Amino acid sequence: MLKSMTKWFLLAAVLSFNTGCQRTDVPPPRIDLAQVNDAFQSTGGATFSQFMQNLEMKVNEIYLKDDFVMLDARRPRIGELQIYGYVDKDKVPGFDRFRDDLLFKIVQEKGPGRFYYRLESGDGYVFARQSYRASTPGMGFLAAYTTLALLSMWPRYYTPYSRVVVIRRYRTTYRRSPGYAARRRRYAAYSKKTRSARASARRMGGRRGGRGGGKW
């Protein structure tokens, strides 16, 4: 009898421990980075502005909240491109790391025969590190932009406020479509899949007192 009671007590303790380890206090991801990565790889455009505007539409399909995702593309040095995806908080054009809410960041550099990029969360955790050739379908113009970024004809791009009207109209229609339901299902699966990684990143961030590194 004692052995049976002990077994049930241990089972209850294990169940209680497992329930507590689900980390329900971990906030959901602000945006599905797997879908952002797909969007970056599949976006094209005849000009760099068109490329960025097409990417704007895709990331605003992916983002499920009522805010709008703004983009800011910069060239900090020759051969490098940085794209910030953020929610505007200060009502000033362009991304401000102290005032705006960063959702993701893409950093691309030119290497021998290939282009290399990494996709980070807004907290600085690396979600993906990948590469592609200049001949990759849909990425050719982006490759050319990075190579020729020294020229003055390749300006910085950031989402103008006039674009928000266009994005709002498009997103309102999109959210009535079956594609939006599919986006929501993908986000739910992504949220579940990355819960333990987000919990780990949160613990590490607390220990370090700031941003950390790692792959989600």
C-alpha cells in the first residue's frame, strides 16, 4: 500500500513539475521569423524601392497585430546591407533604436562568389544564417544593390508615411482571405515550436543583463 501511494505521489509531482516547466510566462513571439525569412528569399523587384515595397507588403501579411511594420534599409559600409523591420513609436521617419520597437533585422554581406545574410530577432538573437548566389531567382537585384551600394544612385530606403495608407488598405483586404488564416496557423505552430528557445533566451538575457546570442 505504501509503495503504491509513493508511486502516485511521485507521478503527481512529475506532472506538476512538467506543467510548471511549460513557461506560460514567456511572451509570444512578436513576429514569425521563419515566415520573414521566406519572404526575404522570395521577394523581387525591378528597382530597390520596388523590392523594399514588395517586402513591406509581405511582412505586413505576416505580422498579426494592428500596428504596421515599417522598413529601413541602410548601407553602413561597402558591400553590406542592413534592413530593420520595426514598429514606429516616435512618429519620425526611419528607425530609431532608442525609440522604435525593433521586430527583426537582416544583415547581408558580399563574400567570395556568394552573398551571406543573417536574420535576427528584435532582441538580437540569430534565427538564421544563410547564403545565396547572385543568380538565385528573385534575389538578383538585391545582389546587385549590395555590390554597387557605393554609388550615389543607391539611396537609403525607409517606409514613407504615405505608404501606410496603401499598406492599411491592402492588409484589410488580405485579412479577409484564406491566406491570412494560413498565416495564423503557421504563427501558432512557430510560437509553440520556439517557446523553449525563447524561455532559454530570456533566462540568458537576464543573466547577462542585456542582449545575447544564439539560434532560435
